[in-house]
Amino acid sequence: MIYELRQYVIKQGRMAECHDLFRDVLIPLFHEVGIRTVAFWEPIEPDGRTFIYLLAFDSAESREEIWPKFLAHEQWLAVKAGWSDGAPYETTKATVLAPTDYSALPAGDLR
């Protein structure tokens, strides 16, 4: 198992839109294409701009196969086309992670 930590800086005033998008559209779509959602976070002291989530994949290979399916999915393309004022986020950062041998999470193979 490998994990992907995704960190977003949300545009000012669009955090509620971001939550609605994930809750109503992206989580079901992720599951449809084979992306497992682990958790979603905001800072304890919300700044209205920081949004972080963690995804799980069986392997690096499965991650490489699944993401293109998501990016080409007609529902995702429709969501993006519907943003009259652009995406609700300013920046994104993705980090692929493998648990250490002493982690409570299942380990993965990044080869």
C-alpha cells in the first residue's frame, strides 16, 4: 500500500465550495475509479485556505494506472468545465508516501 498526501491552498472565500465538491462529487468519483480516500483535514485553527487529504493505492503501479482514469473521466471534465471563475484552489502539492516498517499503516512497494 502507498499513500498520496495532497495539500491545497484554497482561494479566498471558496472553502465551502471545496468541501461540497469533495463531499458530493469527488469522493464518489474517486471510489468509482479505484482511488481510496483515507482522511481529510483542515487546521485546528482554520485559516479558510488550507485543505489536506490522504489517498491510498495498492501500489505505485496502480496509482499510475488510476490517476489517468480519473483525469479523463467525463464527470471530472464536466466539473472543471463548470468553473466559470477557475478552480477553487490556488496551488496543490502531492507527495507519494510509503509507510515505515514501524508504522501502523500497511506497508507498500514503491518500485
